[in-house]
Amino acid sequence: MSTFVLGSLASLIAGLATATGAIPIFFTKKVNEKFMDTILGFAAGVMLAATSFSLLIPALDIAKGNIFLIFLVAAGVLIGGIFLDVIDKNIPHFHTMGGFEGRSSRMNKLILFILAITIHNFPEGLAVGVSFGAGNVKDGLAIAIGIGLQNIPEGFAVAFPLLAEGVSRKKAFLITLLTGIVEPVGGVIGAGVVQIAKPILPFALAFAAGAMLFVISDEIIPETHKKETARAATYGVIIGFVIMMLFDVLLG
């Protein structure tokens, strides 16, 4: 099986893990705020470690000894962050804690909420696709498992706010499932681009890293550190980082 197909499938499976986190909505309508912030912190930690060990370190290993490629990696991180920033500012979306962001819109709050999750999930799929597209199945597998792992609490955090907005359990589960489907889109793009143009691999890895760093710093960590639950969220970040680091070392 080609690395392109593997990357596409891996990003699909990682995206579908989002729906796993929505399963508890069939048993309860409320969730402890401290628990919610902790698992979101965990997701941020996993993403941060994946960015460091599965994207940036491989990119720098390829660039080693080549000044041009080293600067290309640095540029990739910056451009990836700027790309997400532009999308975030121009596509209207809604966060349960941050409120409305992006251009003003009359769209339904539920649609805007879904757009917010979609913006977050795209770089995750991109990261999986680029890793497999590089031809390193072990690194690709490590980041796919890590992204799938952090998608479970992310699905949890998507489904419960939907219930709070009056959405039915079945519809909330379906919406959560659909928000994960955008990841294989990013996966196909990432794997395809790298397969076609191997020389841009260090830039592609760095671009995915920059996009993920933007999501971590601009959205997830701020939203989990606004209340008295911030310390629990911080430990969630550390635990997530350590677990993803172990995955990367053992599988990579």
C-alpha cells in the first residue's frame, strides 16, 4: 500500500476518533468543568509534542547541514502560523468561551461553531498526511496515533457545548463526527503535495507544525486557562506531552 493511501486512511481514522469522545453525551448532559479543561489541556500537550517530535525534528534532520533548508523550515513554521491566522480572521466562527471571531456573519451560531472546529482540525489532518507522504511510516503512525488520541477529548469538548445549545444527542454526535471528517481532507492534501514534490518536504512538515502551534497557542491553551481550573489544565498539557513523546520514541 502506498504512503499516500496510508496517510489518507490514517488521517481518516484519526479524524473519526473525534466521534469516540462524543459517546458520553448519550449517558449524561453535564460534565465537570475542571475535567473538561484538563482533557483539553491533555489534547494541547499531545499536539505540542507531535509538533516538536514528529514534525519539526524530522524537518530539521532533513535540513541538517544545509543553511537554505534550515531557513526554509523556519519560514515554514511562520507561514503555517500566518496561514491559520488569516483563516481564523476571515472565516466567521464561534467559540463557546471566546464568542464570535472572524468576519461578522448572520449565520446560525451552530454553523459558526462547526466552522471553528473545522479550522482546528484541518492542520491536524495535514500533519498526518505530510508525515506519511514523507515515506516514513513509523513517524506517520506515531503522529496519527497522537492526533487520534487528542481527538477523543476534543470530540468530548465539541459534543457537550452542542447539548448546552439545545441540540439533540443524536444530532450532536453526528455533528461531532462530521467535524472530524475534515482531517482526511488535510491528510490527502498533505500526502499528495509531498508525494508530488519531495523537495518541499522540510517546508511541508514545518508548515503543518506552524499551523498546529497557532491552534495550540491561540485557542486551546487560552480557553483552558481562563478560570480557576487553569492548574489542572496545565497538568493535562504536561501529561499529554509526555504520552505523545513516549509514542513518538517507541514507534518512531
